[in-house]
Amino acid sequence: MRGISRAEPIWVAGCMSGTSLDGVDVAMVLTDGVEIFEFGDSHFRPYSEPEQALFRAELGLWAASTELCELIETAHAEALSSLKGFDLIGFHGQTLAHDPGMGRTYQAGDGAVLAELFDVPVVWDFRSADVEMGGQGAPLAPFYHHALARHIGATSPMAFLNMGGVGNLTWVDPRVADPSEAGALLAFDTGPANAPVNDLMRERRGLAYDADGALAASGMPDMAAVTMGLELPYFYKMPPKSLDRNDFHGVMEAVSALSDPDAVATLTAFSAACVARAMEHCPTPPSALYVTGGGRHNATLMTMLAAGVAGDLECPVLPVEEVGLDGDMLEAQAFAFLAMRVKRGLPTSCPATTGVRAAIGGGRVSKPGSKADP
């Protein structure tokens, strides 16, 4: 890449515990922070129902309890113990509160604990520096998406869609070599993805999610509620922009009187409609939209996405496995890649991905036997 010297690639373990609160993903990537050379082993450590209940009790708080911090660190240590041969860890932690408009974001968990346990440096607290510089602090995966697009040999603009708890979209032009250059990327949160459906399923049926979108498929979406949701001020903001997991209480209230199938169908349709609206912001129509995260397993959601996106833009909607990628581990891989960039002093976000004033590298580094570097 122009202007960036080469470095010896190393194996980095990345960790992600997302807004869906289902568990910890860990994955290894051989990278120099610019290119992806190889994908390594991965592992998923699920959260139990009592553990998820502890997370839900502290969502929105700006300081986690000792009990929750210990759970986060222990769960990540257990997941990482399944991997061997890494020389660096990228630790995202667990987002409990995110309010970039007020200049703050909070991911619980201490990377120094993992540094001591595994005797390797740990990069963590990826979002704070971006927010302090006027950015949204999210999404952070776009620089990795750019590297992935080049890794798979893409030659024209394409897009990645992560459907986790919150949805986020990355438009990539792989012809631009440096992800921080103008025209390389545009990224932002689309709206809710799986979180509202998961919450409703848990509340009404005691289930973690709508398996394969079966309940949604049996219902009829209330399109008036979907249209109402799209009138929220967020959808009139220009990207980059980001959301907190709990920013759409009004949509949940709008489905409160609906039957279970109709309520889930409406929330699923709303998530898909948010993506269709988001695609309007792409600088040029992408050649394909590759879906990652748990939402790609939801057949009803994927059908709705295809109807809303492919129909308007002639853009196929496909799971990332279609190009040989692992949609379950892509976010964890992203934080491995970003950790290497932090180690090298390279940017991890830029104005087109988070709205930060200038390209900036986030993250603190904790080394074994020492406190975190600022």
C-alpha cells in the first residue's frame, strides 16, 4: 500500500462480544494490519441465560459491576484458551452504553487482565479515542471490510452488511488502496437488526431468537408501524452515524398489541426496511451486498432484504460464505486486524467511517506486567 511500509505478519486473536448478547466470538488472523494472509482457528463461547440476564440488567450503565466485569474477562479467557499460537490480542469488551452525541462510549472489561493471563499484549478500548475526536465510535469493522474486499479480489464497489444486534453497512471501493483515503469507504449503522426480535422472543416465548425466521414467516407485518419507524429522526441524518442497541423503544411499543407472529414479522420487516433506506446513501450502487452476522441465518429476513435491496438496485443479497468468508467470526477477525493496526500506529477509523475529524488510530495497549498505554 502506498506510503505504508511492510511489516512481518503475526497471528492475532480477535475477540467480539456484541449487542446480541449471545456470547464471545474469538478468531485468529495472520496479518500485518494492511493485508490478510491467512485465517486461523476460531471458537464461540456462549453466554448462559443467567449470564445474559446479568448483561441485560446493566445495559445503559456507564460503569459495570465487579461481577459483570469478572464475567466478561472470564468468558473471554475461556474462549481464548481454545486458540493457540497468537502473539497479540484484540479485545473489544462489551458495549453497555454508547452516546457519541455526548462524546462518550463505554465497553466493559479490562484488557490488562487478559494480558496477564496470556502473557501477550492486548489492544482494547478501541472506540474512546474516536469519540473524543468527534467521531461516532462506530462502526469500526470497515477498515477490515476494505482489507477483505481486496483479499477476495473484488474489482468494483461492493458492500458488507452486518446484521447483529444493530445493523451496519460498509460500502467499499477496493480500487482505492488506502482505507483512510477519500472514496475508499462509507460506513454507518442502518438501524436495529436482531436485537428487537430477540428481545421480543425472550419476553413473550422464552426463546433466544426466531429460529430461521419461522415465526416471522407465519405472521403479517404491520407496514404502518414500519413506515412510522422510518420517520424517526435518525433516518434523516446523513452518514456516518451510529446507534445504541436501545434506541428504538418506540418501534417495540408499536408492536406491543400485535400477535406474536405479526409482531415478529413487523420487527423483521422494519430491520430490512432500514437497510433498504440505508442503501440510498451508497456513493455508487454496489455490485453485491454480502451479509454477515446472525441475521444471515434468518431466511425470512434475507428474503425481505433481497426484496427491498435487490429489487431497487439490481444488487444481489448474499451471505458472505458465497465469497469464502466466515460470517459468524468476521467481527472477531476484524478486531484482530484492528489490533495489529494499533500496534503499527495505523488508523482504525476515518471521517467516512465514523465521522471523526481526521483519520485516527484508537485503542489502548496493555502489556504483561504493566498498565495500559494511553
